[in-house]
Amino acid sequence: MNRSLVVFALALALPLTARADDASKRAKAQELIGILHSEQMIGQLSANLMKQVDDAAQQVTGAAPSPEQKTRLDEFEKKVSGMFQQELNWNTMAPEFVTIYSNSFSEEELTAIVNFYKSPAGTAFLTKAPQVNQQINQIAQPKIAALQTQIRAAFDEFRKSQQSATPPTLKSLPPAGAPAPSVPETKLPSTK
């Protein structure tokens, strides 16, 4: 009987231990997203997207919009800004980030990652990464632009090749029951 009570008590305690481990792991994930400045990254992403929308809207209205166009532009920008605030709101996204990191890494891995980013090397990496990424983008952008031009030309060539190759249609096939077209007989050279 005592043995059954011990087993029962252990069975009840296991979910509590798992929840405590999960809370500890989530806390590490939360710490990591703080160290990585994820909230600022989402804010910057939102600002960049909003600028693209704003630039596109201003192209529609032109350089000198009428007062009515300016009012509609302001209303549009306010509406889109509200959409960004709703969809890219850090308070709703943060728990999802925590869940992703918690599900992707063990607690030991999260601890090691956090420790790295807190180290001098990790701090240097975080500090210098934006400049490094900017330099990489400066190198990559012209290559990507050239590649896009080449791919566009190759695609145009492919499209033209598909238009010139006319697949057989039902009209070009012989009617059912008609004799098969004759193939000219060719004589093969003798092997003697």
C-alpha cells in the first residue's frame, strides 16, 4: 500500500516538475530575445514596411497632391499604420518568439547561447552585426540585380521557346480507325 502511495505521489509531482522546467526554459528564451533586441528588430521591420507603403502611396498621389488627395493619403497611412500595429505588435508577438525559441532549443542550449551573447565576443557580435550585414548587402545587391536581369532574359527566352513549340492538337492526329501514316523504308547497310 505504501508503495502505491509513493508511485501516485510521484505521478502527481512529475507534471509540476515538467511545468517548472518549461517555465525555466521559457525564461531563458525570454532572456535571449531581449539580448537579441528582437522587439527593436520588429519595430524596424514595421517602420521599413510602412515607409515602402508610404512611398508607393505618394507615387500614386504625385509630388503635389491636392488637399483632398492629401487628406485621403493621410487617412490611408493611418489605416495601414493601424494594421501594422495590430499585426506586428510586440506584445502579441513576444510570446510567439518565446515559444519558437523554447521549442527549438533545449534549456542547456539556451543557457549556452545566452552566455555567449553576454560574453565579450557575443556582445561584439551583436554590436557589429548590423554593420557587417550592411556591408554584405552592399556586396550582394549588385549581384542580385545582375542575376535578376539574367534570369528575366532566360525566362523570356524560355517563354518564347514554349510559344514556338506547338504541341500536337486533336485536329492534327489521324481519325480513329484510320491507317497509321507510312514511314519510308530505309535500308540498313549490310554487316557482311
